[in-house]
Amino acid sequence: MSKIQEENWELMTVLQIPWPDTKSLSKTDRTFLLEKATEVKAEIIKQQQQQQQNAARQAELQNMAAPSA
């Protein structure tokens, strides 16, 4: 895949910009939107990590509250 195709794919999947629209972006708009896509991906990863930590804490609390066998 070419660099432009990779960028278009990222804009389409992360920001949900329709594929035909990704082809007509100016260089300035493409750069801006790719930066925003990077920010969105970082936020998604952060939220996933927080959810995993919360699930681990919840499981730990449930284990502590469970009666010993």
C-alpha cells in the first residue's frame, strides 16, 4: 500500500471520513486530520487501559470480599 492509501485508511477508520473524501483533501487539511487521528488513537488507548485497570481492581475487590474456602 502507498503512504497516501495508508493515510486515507487511517482517516477513514479513525475519524470515519468517507474514502472518496480522503482523496480530495489539501495537504494542510490532511496533515491536520492525521494529527487529530493520532490524538484520537491515543485517547482510545488511554481509555482502554483505564478500563482494564478498573476491571482488575473490581476483580481484586471481589476476591477480597469472597469467603475463604
